Amino acid sequence: MRKSMMCGALLVVMAASVLFSVGAAAKVTTLEVLSRTAYGTFKSGDYTRWDIRVVGELAPISEKVPDLEKAPRNANGMVEYATRLSLIMPVDSGRGNGALLIDVPNRGRAISLSLYNSPRNVFLPVGSLNPGTGFLQDYGYTVAIVPWELGYGIELPTFNGTEGKPRSIEGVALPVIRDVADFLAHVPAAPDGSANPLAGKIQRTIALGYSQTGRLLRSFLLGGYNSTEGRQVFAGMHILGAPSGHIVLRSTPGPTSGAGAIPTFADPEMRGVAEEPLAVSDVLEQAGRSGQSLPRMVFVNTTTDYFSLRASLGRTGGTGKEEKAIPANVRVYDVAGASHALASGPNQCKYPYATLDWHPIMRSTLIALDRWVSTNASPPANELMPIREAGADAQALKLPGHLSQGIIQVPMLDQDGNAAGGVRLPDITAPLGTHAAQNPPLSFICSLAAGYVAFTKNKAERDAAKDPRLSIAERYKDQNDYLDKIRSAARDLEQRRLLLSEDAAVIVYSAAETNVLK
């Protein structure tokens, strides 16, 4: 989706997809269990994985999904869809914690196991269903992976376009997520009698979005989808790397989805993503007008999100640089030195890929969000990086022309090139290099993965390299000095509830095993 799609029709479709009222007659109609497999044994007990084909139907008029009225209808006058659902759940429901985590896949790839269960320095790739550390299962979470995007496990309704070829209606994604999540949490069985395997086991539901699907959840709220049948759908939302922007859901001839494109350094003018409302406060103000029950939300942002994804617009909106108040039902945590993605494999960028392990912040903030939802315990206060105007900085993705009054801002950097402020993991408090440096040539992968530039070992190496940053030997008296700084930083984050005790221990043990002065 490039400049040929930057037309009025596209924006009308995009606007329609986030401003309609939702229908009350939509529902899941049947479940077909495809497979059941053992998933593993954890602190909370044995887990199982079920793969299920879910069939549902939508009311073509009341839903107001663009083009839905053109799709064929069943005997009930409804439009059908089907999607493949994966459940990872305790065998003994009494061993679970009552929380259902709805994993909204990014470009067809499950995200929950990667974002929460990755071990330090051995990251699970996005899309992995391996249990990794078992964090989610140890804490008793039930995970539901709900495909929503064309080409990735969902059977979308279609209609014949003017060219005589079928077009898939991607706007169905939002009511599908709503109805599957609501069914799993509240409905004992489908109308055909097929049982809900989670019936009576769920007390609260939290949605997880990453980048593309974080923007999808913002559009979900703008569409008024967080209430159905008089019930709240999501009590909480946990969003990584999507502080501003929306998603374009349109009818497409396929075979691939039209929802994956984003503005890039090669195409900063792409429309449909950087559209008002951009500030989190404005999104929730507009979403609240629908009368839906808004969730409690936690946003986790990275340094890269500001340079490559215009994160500052989530704080200011598309006009000026004055920051808007963060709503009371929202927390925002900027992770200094974090990259939007942790990449591996062949590297065609200037620097090695960024390495900062930000997964501990995802784990701690999930626990904080869940306690906020379940017990009303306030999470830690917002932690933002101070920002400055990017101006003509070519390392920052420029503002699109249609936001003529906006200002892009990026994090202030310290003398080492690391971002100031925000949540500072021990690896940033006691650094061994520059984290999340913009990584030329700023291609899609280089701009999102960012780079890591290690410090030199000693002053002689620094002088030879003409590196203005202090060397490791100039920073730390000895290994114990370095380790003491790591321990102190871990203890501080743990006391502020931004680091779980088990993660603090892993970080300290890892530092103890690394002779940084060797």
C-alpha cells in the first residue's frame, strides 16, 4: 500500500472502520476442536494446548463494517467468518489465576510467548509457541491466540468487487476479536452445543498488542468495541511499541493482508496510520463517547519507537509540542535504550543489532496491570524519557505532510548516546556500550532493530578509535565496582515494582559471570 492508495476513498474506509457503532446480534456459533496436546508442567501445574476452528456470524447492517453488507448471508441473515484459535491453558482450571490473555498476533505471528517467556539473551522469536521460561504458565495465565488478518488463519467474508474478483473484508477483524474474547470469558457453549473449554474459569480478560496489533487495539477502542451484550470485553490492555497511530482495515483482493504497511524512511508520507487522534488522551476521550467501558491500559515504549515510529505524537498529538495529560486509567513506561525489535540472523546494517533485554519490563508491567485490574492496586507511576525537537535530524522519521502543525520529538541522549530518563534497566545504568543507536541505512529492519555500539576496553583503544565515550576501564574500578552498580540498579527497580525479583536475580547472576575488564 503505497502512494496509489493515499486517496480519499482509503481514508473514508479507515475512518468508517473506527467510528461505527457495534451490533448486538453477533456471536460465536460453533467450535471444532482440531487437536489437543500436552504443553508442559509448570509451577501452577500441567498445561495443555488446544487448537480450535471457531465459526461466528456478524450482523451486516448493525456492525457497520465497510462492505459487510455486500457479503453473502446465511439462513439467519448473518455474515459468517471462521478463524483458527489456539488455547494454552491449565489442565486443572483451579490452578490458573483466572486471567485470560488475548494474544493479538502481529502479521500472523503469536506474540505472548516471545514477549513474556523469553530467557535473557536467548530471545524467543515472535511467532514462537515454545514455553521458554514458562513465566506465563508459572503465574497461571491462560493464553488465547486469535488470528484476525488475511492469510494468517482467518477465513474472512468476501464479496465480488467491481472488477469481478472476490475481495476479503478485513474490517471484520475488530468484531471477531471482540466476539471470540467475549465468548471465551462469558459464554458456556455455542448455539450448536459445542462447549467453551474455558467456561467458568475466567475472571478477567487482558488484550496484548505489539506494534501493528497495538495500533489495532487503539482502533478497537475508537470503534467502540470494548463493550458487547452489556459486558466489558477487555478489563486491561498491554501494548508494546504502539504509542501512536492506527491501522488501515480495508477490503482487499489479497492474497496478502493490506494491514501490514507502515510509514518508513523510504515512504514517510503513507496515509492511514499517522491520523488523528494520535495522543493517547485524545484516543480515549473519543473512545469514551461511545459509552463503552474503557480498559485500564499499560503502554511500553522503546527508544527506537521515538526515532523510527513517531512515538512523540502519542504524547502531543499531531499539533505542536505541548504534552497532553496521561489519563488516569493509563500508565506509560519508556524503556531507555530498548529497541522496537530484537533481531537476529544476517545483518546488513552499520552496527550489530541492539541487544538490551527489555522482556523483564514486559513481565513486571503485566503483573502490575493484572493487579490493577483484579485488586485495584495502583501500578508504578509513569516513567517517560525527556524529549526534544528532532528538527532536521535525518535519523528521525519525519512528520508526514498532512500533519503540517505537528512536531516530531526524540529522546534526549546522554554523553554515551544512551537515552536519558525513562525506565533504566541495569544494563543502561551501568552500560557497556550505546544501546538502541539508529542503525543506517534505516531500512525497515535496521530502523526497527536499531544498533548496539560497544565501548572500547581501555583508554588506549579509545584513543586509537577516536571514540569520545569513556572506555570500560575508565568507568569501573574493577569487576566488583561494575557488579555493585548492576546490583544497586536491579534493587532500585525491584523496590519500585518495575522488576520482578526473579528477573533481578537473573540480571545480577549474568553480570557476575561476565568479566567486563578482561
